[in-house]
Amino acid sequence: QKEVEQNSGPLSVPEGAIASLNCTYSDRGSQSFFWYRQYSGKSPELIMFIYSNGDKEDGRFTAQLNKASQYVSLLIRDSQPSDSATYLCAVNGGYQKVTFGTGTKLQVIP
Amino acid sequence: DAGVTQSPTHLIKTRGQQVTLRCSPKSGHDTVSWYQQALGQGPQFIFQYYEEEERQRGNFPDRFSGHQFPNYSSELNVNALLLGDSALYLCASSQNLAGGSYEQYFGPGTRLTVT
């Protein structure tokens, strides 16, 4: 079982819709969770982090964490073509080692 | 406020050679982590440096080594290069806070091609 799992996609959504990206993790001791956006040929860019169960909102982005079910999700409201990228879920197990999923490719169709 | 910087941007090496990649962390950050990202994959953790010592290491052979300097900058060295070492090498910096937030910020990466 992979430590951090994501659907590779591509996930296609129309412009203006809500994009929902999901991630599951195996280590119950994980303490902090991150979402990175990576454009093709570029390095990952941190867009959200969450440490506590529940929702965290930042602009058009909402991160949701459910530690009991070991999943974390990212919602992107009012999706724009510029949101088209690969979204990486990353999990920290408490020892400064961050484990990444393979990423979900998001395509926003104009 | 300068972000994470890495050099060089691109590098082409031959099998068996050695390579050194460099990273300067974001201002105020004292911890540097190195990752290898193959095409179509997520970044794979190589190791992390804090207070000039390797604190954590991923599943990489001893051919991969590193160093952190007193100014928190870091180097990644790879010996006896293999074709499979071709990848994007990413440096990420973070601040070691009590209670640990571990928010990492990445540099632009070094694209290494081994021929």
C-alpha cells in the first residue's frame, strides 16, 4: 500500500465549476497535510496546509481533513483555466519527513 | 524577501561522473530538504539537514550525500551517476518551529540529465 494515494486523473471540470481533489494516507500518526500545485516543468508551489480536523478556507481553496478516515481533500471553487496543473498531496508523519502522492492532473475546460 | 534558490538550473552529466547541486533556503528558514522527482511522479524524499547535520533520510543509496553550511545553505552530491538518476532535483526549506509546522517551500529545481 502506498503511503499517500491520489487518483492520477486527469480530472476535467468546466470553467466556473468546483474541482474536488482527494488524497488518502496510511500513517495514522501523520500530523500535518499539504497541497501543492505544480505546473508542467515547474517546481511545486504550496497552496494550502491543514493540521486539524475540519475545513480550512483560503480564497477559492478549501482543504478538508478527516483523520479518522485518513483522507484529506482540496476543493477549488470557481475553477479557472489557470488552475490547470498537477496537484500534489503531501503528508508529514511527525519526523520532518514529508511524503508526497503522485499527484492528480486537473484540467479546467474553458 | 528572497525565496529558495537553486543552482544550476540544468545539468548534463555522463554515467559514472559526480555532481554537486546547491541550494539557498528562504530567508528565516534553517532546515533544508532534498527531493528527487522523476517524470510523472511525486517528489521522493532524499534527506533533510538541520543544524548542519542529516536529520532524516529517505530510501536512497549512499551515493547520495549532502552537506549544510553555517549559513543554512546546502549541497547535494551524487557519485557514480546512473542513467536512472536523471530527474528534477528539488530543494525545499522550512523553519524548525516548536510544535513543528513543517511548511516547506520549494526552489525552482535542478534538471539533471545523465547520458
